[in-house]
Amino acid sequence: MKLIIVGTGRMGQLIRQKAEDAGHEVLAMGDVLSPGDVPALSAKADAIIDFSHPDNLDWILSLSGSAALVEGTTGFDPSHTERLRTASVTRPVFYASNYSLGVAVLQKLASDAAKMLRGFDIEIVEAHHSRKADAPSGTALSLLDAVDPESSFDRVYGRHGRPGPRTREIGIHAIRGGTVAGDHDVIFFGSDEVVRLSHHAGSREIFVNGALKAAEFLQKQQPGLYTMDELLEETAA
């Protein structure tokens, strides 16, 4: 597979290393501020993998060619996801806030638990390294959508002062420090019992491995917008 990697930081470098170790060819790396050979070689790519910044999206979508797009950038707003949906009409696009297979399973378990534990109070806690720019994490927001798909609960991002007794709400809390690759907990508080679903990422390699699996998966797909749900289905088949 011939790859373009958008993002030249630690994740981009790790994607390049793991891709080449797996026998893939990395044609170029760059971003909108330092494009390098990306524009000249984009038409030859089988897939573009982007773990960079939301500001790069329009530039990526303007590149020539019809390469599949694996989008792992966090911090997107609804307008970004709508542009991905539009792009998926003409090319395969894979979008996930987290490329860990374990996190994908966590989302499914959390969704099921929320249906079975009605009346339990729900809190989501995530921890990441000190350099992460956005909060809460995209994964935490995906977990929030998994347990409350209809936005039936008030969403409280941290608490301070005197917020008073809990209402019909879900709390989302972000912790930052050190080199934590990513920890996520969905906690269900009932009467005299607590159910805790957790995922711990030991390193960023799990996200890189998932992104490469997604790129390989897209090589067999028609244009459309794909998620970890489809990748899990193929893995389980």
C-alpha cells in the first residue's frame, strides 16, 4: 500500500515507522504549513492517514487523486464531520476518534450497559498526556454519545463551586499530565453498587496499528463513510 501521512509530529513519525515495518511504502509526509512532496505525490497514494490538526482537513480534501482517507484527528466540530461525509461520496473515508479496537469494544459495552442500568448515574473520566490540546478527548465524547445517543441528559463538563445536588446529568471530566497515552472510564453509580468500564492505553502504538488496519480495510471498500463498527465486524467475521 502506498501512503501519504499528514502530520509530522510523534504520531506521524510512529505511523511511518510502523507502516514501513509492515511493508507499506510511505510516499511523503507533510501538512498545510509544510507540504513537502505531498501535493505532487498525492495522486499516486492508495491511502492518506491524517493524525494532525483540524485546520489541515480542507487542504487534504483539495489534494489530487482519489486515495482512501483515514482520519484520526481529534477536535473536529460538526462542520468538519459534514465535510468528511461529503468527501465519502467519491472516496472511502474512515473516521474514528480513537483507533483502538479495545476502545471500540468499550463503546459497545457502555451503550449496552446504559440500556440495562437505567436509573444509574453516569460519569465519564478521561486522562491524557500533558501535551494534548483538546478536552474532553474525542473518545470521551464518543463514549458520551454511546451512553446518551439522544442527548436526553444535561452534559456537565467538570464541576466547581456549589453546583448543588445532581440533576438529570452526565459528568465528563478531563485529567492531563505526564505521558499518559489515554485512559477512559465510564462509571455507573447505582444504589449500593458501582459498575466501572475501563480502557487503558499502554502506548500510542495501539492507535497506529488500528489506523493501518483501517487503511488496509478501505482498500476493499466502495466510497462511503466507515467507522470502527465496520472494522470490528470484519475482525469478528
